[in-house]
Amino acid sequence: MTTATTPTTTTTLDTELLQALVDRLLAMADDEVILGHRDAEWTGHAPILEEDIAMANLAQDEIGHALIWYQLIEDLTGQDPDQMVYFRDAPAYRNVQMVELPKGDWAFTMLRQYLFDLYERLLLDRLLTSAYRPLADAAAKIRREEIYHYRHTSTWVERLALGTDESHRRMQAALDRLWPFAAQLFVPLSGDAALLAAGFFPAMDELRAAWQEAVHSFLTNMNLTLPQTRPVTAERDQHTHWLPILLGEMQMVARIEPDAAW
Amino acid sequence: MTVQGHKTYSEATIWEALKEVMDPEIPVLSLVDLGVVREVKVTDAGVTVVMTPTFAGCPALEVMRRQVEEKLREMAAPNPKVEMVLEPAWTSDCITPEGRRKLESFGLAPPPVHGGDLAIMLNPVVRCPYCGSLQTRVTNTFGSTLCRAIYYCDGCQQAFEQFKPL
């Protein structure tokens, strides 16, 4: 991860707004890098060869998108993306818990990806008009790739939910498990009001409403029942015990030889 | 514009030279054919090539960047630099007509020109690069690299790959 992007706008940001922007970018980057890692765990293990290839693509895309968000942070703070990914411990990560959960079965994997892809797609749509130009440019870049993800995962959710008794049961079980975690995607960060006021980020309430509407109608049409469980409202610095285990694996090689050139 | 000193370099010479830098994953296609070279700037300060990535996660990006730097050094271009920009975002429409012909001859179906229309992007009519049949169907929208989808031709009964529209 060494490609530097050139900031297309040099905006003078006050300290509070800068911090708010970095916090949101880090949340987006960490979500994608951790989800990308979980997706990559399917390489060599997916149920059929086509899906093995598809998951490897999805993983590579998510990690590529993470890199773009980390580079936007680098442009603002000078932090190196490799350092951020390989040398931060779990408490410093800002991903939601949903993406750090173990990969589970195929239904779980497809549903998690679908819930995330839809969130990301709606967010990117809104970021196209961000007043922070580098963010709008990056959203335009990533959005088309995400269209392929969304189509793929929503098709799989449909196929499994309306498939056999077993596939339906597994999809419902995945929904029961994931539903409370998905709510954490919309937990506000302390700087959100500043970002909204600056026109950098959309209102998270409106984003959540759009996401909920789309998810509700899609999943209930698939004969799935949305569980009434309590949503996860933890802040993004709170993690399950799965994250340190994941990081142990993901960061091991980089930490053995911190000065190695790749 | 030209640079004083060693030799003279025009923007046109640099563009010509970049036509010899090939996509590491599709060796018949130059970076110019691929449409990833946005701009060549020759100023008193030196030579800068402005590039843009195809797929964000494409690992060939770093290789392309190094190849361009190497080419500039090989030409002894003064103060060679490669700059990456995201805007305007690359789409498969940036592949030149010449590039599309090369893709097809390489056995990769070229992407349709979609002009941002998602219906065309997601459901293209794809011609088999081997036999020219339009009786083809997608078997996987994800392929051996981020930019490829896998198709099957009912005409000649062979699998083939398509450069994926983006």
C-alpha cells in the first residue's frame, strides 16, 4: 500500500472539523479492511468455484476501497496507511462489530455483505455531493464497483431465503444474529454535527431511514422475519473478542518484519 | 513545451513512449489504450505523468506506476514524476477504440460503451471474441482479476472472459 494520491483540493479545516473528518474516514476505512479480511477467509473454501472467485474479488475490492479512505486520512494527517492497518491494536480500530464476527456459514456471509453493501451504496450516493471534494471524488470512483457487490449479494440473499427449507432456515438464523449488529453502522460519532454543517457528510438519521426502508421491504418480501432484538449501540471503539484474534492473524507477518519492503 | 538541458522532450514524445508500457495483466494493451494516463506535463521543473486507477483494489496499479517511472528514467526524462488522481474517475469507457480491438484479438471481449447507463453496464450484449457469436451468457460477474467477468459462448461452446464494464 504505497500509492499516494494527490489531494485535489487544499481546504483549510479547523481542528474540530479536521478531527471529525478523520474519525469518519477511519470508521469507513476500518469497516472495509476488516470486512475485506473476513471475505478473504473464503478463498479456497467457498461452496463452489465461481463463488470462491467472487469472494476473492469482493475482498480485494473492499481492501482497495479501504486504502482510498486511509489515503484521504494520510492527506490530512500524514499517517501511513500500512502503519494504520498493521500496527494498531484492537482498541484503536473503529470498525463496527458486525464486520469482525467470524465468517460463519454462506448465508451469514452473504447477508452480512448485503447489509453492509446497501449501507455503503446509500452512503456513497450521498457523498457524491460532499463539499469535501476528495471525498466526493472517491465516492464516484468506488460507487460503480459497489453496484456489482450489491447485485451479487442481494441475489444470493434472495436465492437462499426463497430456496430450500434448510437455506431459508440458515438465512433466518443469519438475520437473527446480524440484525442487532447492523444498527451499529448508524451510531453517531461526536463530530457528525460538524461534518453535516460543513456539508461534508450526510445526516446519519436520514441515511439510516433510507437503509431501513430498503432493507425492510427487501427482506420481508423474502419471507424473512426481522427480529425484535435490542440493537447494538456500542461506540466504535468497543469490540468483541473476535477482533484481536482477527488482527493477530492479519498483522502477524507485518509485525515480524516491520521494516520489510513489499 | 520543452525542457532545457539534456535532450528535448515534448509531451508528444512522452505519450508515444507510454504506448510501449503495457498493462501487466493484459500484455497487448498499453496504458494509453487502457485510458489510465490522464495527462503528461512537461515543464521547466521536469516531466510529470498523471495517472488514474482502474479498479480501486487493482494490484496492477503499483506495477503500472513503477513501469511508467522506469520508462521515464530510461528516456532520461528530467525529474520524472508519476501523480495519481481519482477525478474524473476512470470508467471502462476510457478504453480507446484501438484498445478495444486489441482486447478482442487477445481473447477478451471488450466492455460495451455505456456512458454511465447502468442497464447497459450490468446487462451488456457480449460478442464471443473467438467466433463472434452473440449467443453468449454470463457465468460469473467476477473473474480471474477485478476487471474480468466469465462468459460462456453457446456458439463455439467455449468459456471466455470479458473486460468488465465499469
